[in-house]
Amino acid sequence: MADITVTEHLLLHQKRTPQATGQFTGLLYDLILSGKSIARRINKAGLLDILGGTGEVNVQGEDVQKMDTIANRIMIYRMERCGALCAMSSEEEADLIRVGPEFPRGDYILIFDPLDGSSNIDINVDVGTIFSILRRPAGEKGEVRIEDVLQPGYQQVGAGYILYGPSTMLVLSTGQGVHGFTLDPGVGEFLLSHPDMKIPEQGYIFSVNEGYSRYWDDAAKEAVNWFHTTESFDGKPYSARYVGALVADFHRTLLRGGIYMYPAEKRKPEGKLRLMCEANPLAFLAEQAGGKASDGKTRILDKLPNKLHARTPLFIGSKKDVEAVERIYAKYEKA
Ligand code: AHM
Ligand code: MG
């Protein structure tokens, strides 16, 4: 197979209209560049004294890892200058970041988790950058309002992640399927390695932090128990896997099928994961790959965020596996 770079792939697949300004392609180009810069830092993290925490706590109340801060700064610096954005929201920043008048501005809004699973950095295990791209509502001009950003996930125009694993991979959808690209460090380019990715209809792996089962309600307990007690499509029991980095657990789910679950807890009634920067982009990819994403009752992409850092329970992966969970939640709804 001839090597197809991500830029070539985008140029071939972007719908071309006379109104197209190239903003979107430019946005993706700078996102990819940010990802490459972060990957470079991560590769050398053990040598650069950037492991460990900063001693600060972020807006989510979690310890800020040094590499989190570096990834966040790289993303903001590069993306602010890309010319395609009017605003950004980062998991690490409490407020909306409006692109100032000193920079060229565009019509897009970028929501991102600069380094998902960052507690894995110190143990040299996979982490990633997750991103969601929205378009500013038509006709809106001037200062971006928070209401312009709080859009349901089905309005995303693009979403993806860059996984910093044994190799660095970009997984991307602009609404025409999901495509995976692997970074060739020798040439510094992402090359198409996984065209048109599809999640198997049913998997054989479930992924959840069972250490917290005491905090779950009965529906969540029964849903997880379903995977303990039901045979997978091959007549064997489901296997358990949990990296503890959503982006890595999702990547496995996309390739192998199965389900990733982060249910609501009594101590976290909205769940832990962020709707806009984690659940929505991965739900967009899951659906584009033929899978499903739900909070147990509602399709993730239909949820209207009530604030930038809104959280949601998440069940994501193979269609049949997510539907099994939804059937259990529906039973408890009726009761
Ligand atoms: P983070 O964005 O601060 O890294 O938090 C989100 C992470 C997910 O990547 C992961 O799936 C989950 O938190 C793990 O949480 P827990 O340790 O509660 O199982
Ligand atoms: Mg995260």
C-alpha cells in the first residue's frame, strides 16, 4: 500500500464546496502538530524531570501532573494561533478560552482533554489527547457566549484522539467513518494505517473499575454482573481489561470490540468522565465506527451539556454490548 499521509487523506476526503475556506483542514493540521510536540515530550519524559505532580490541583479537584500542564500549554499556544478557532475549552482550565483579537479568528470551537489518563505517565503506560470540534452557531458574531459552546455531541463536525502508546496514533473522524494513522517518527508524518475502522458488533472484553462497585446503584451492579455471567459470542466468558486511561481503554474497544463502562456512583452521581471533552468525542467515533455510546438511558450524543465541565456516566463500545446495559437500565427505570 502506498503511504498516504493524514494531510493527503484529508484533502482527498474533505467535501469541497465553493464556500470552503480551508479553515477546517488548517485546524486539523495544527492539532496534529500539537500532538507531535506532545508525543516528543512524552517520549523523553523520563529524561526531562517532567514526571510527577506539580503539587497543584486542577479545576476538577485532581492532582495536576507536570506533563498535563505541558500538554495543556502546547495545545493552547498552538491552537490559539491556528486561525480557525474562536474559542477553546480544556479539561485543565475552568473557563472558556476565547481567542483574543491579537490572533486571526475562525468559526470553530475546540474542546479537549490535553492528556487523558495522565496518572499513567509516571509508569510509562499509554495516555492520549482527546479532542472535539464544534462549529460556532451560524450568524453569531462578536464575543463567543458560553451558550454557543454548550452544544450536544451530535453537532460535532470532527472528533478524535492522539494516543501516545508504543507507537503514536491519530484516530480521527470528520463524519465520514473513522480512520487511524500511525506516526512514522523517521519522517515525522502520520500515515494511514487503519482505514475505515469498525467496532465489532459484539466483543469479548469488558472494562470497568470494579474497585468502586460499592458506590454503584443496583442497575450498574447488574449491568457489570451481566458481563461476569453471560457468554460472549464465542461461547467463552468475557475477559476483563482496565488500563485506567479512557483513551487507551477506548482504543482497545474500537479495535477489539467490547465495552468500557464508567457508571455513576453514589459519591459521584453524574459519573466521573467529562461529557464535552471525553465522552462526546469518543461517542462520535464509536457511532461512526458502527458502535454505540450511552449513559445507560440516553444516547451520549443527544445530551445537552449544562456547563463546560459537565460529567456523565459512560457505556461505550460494541452495539450489542451497550444495548445489553441499556436493557438493564430500562428495567430499573420502569420499576
Ligand atoms: P483524567 O482525564 O484526569 O486522566 O481522568 C479521566 C480518567 C480516564 O482516563 C480513566 O478512564 C478514568 O479517569 C480512570 O478513573 P479511575 O481511576 O477512577 O478508574
Ligand atoms: Mg481525561
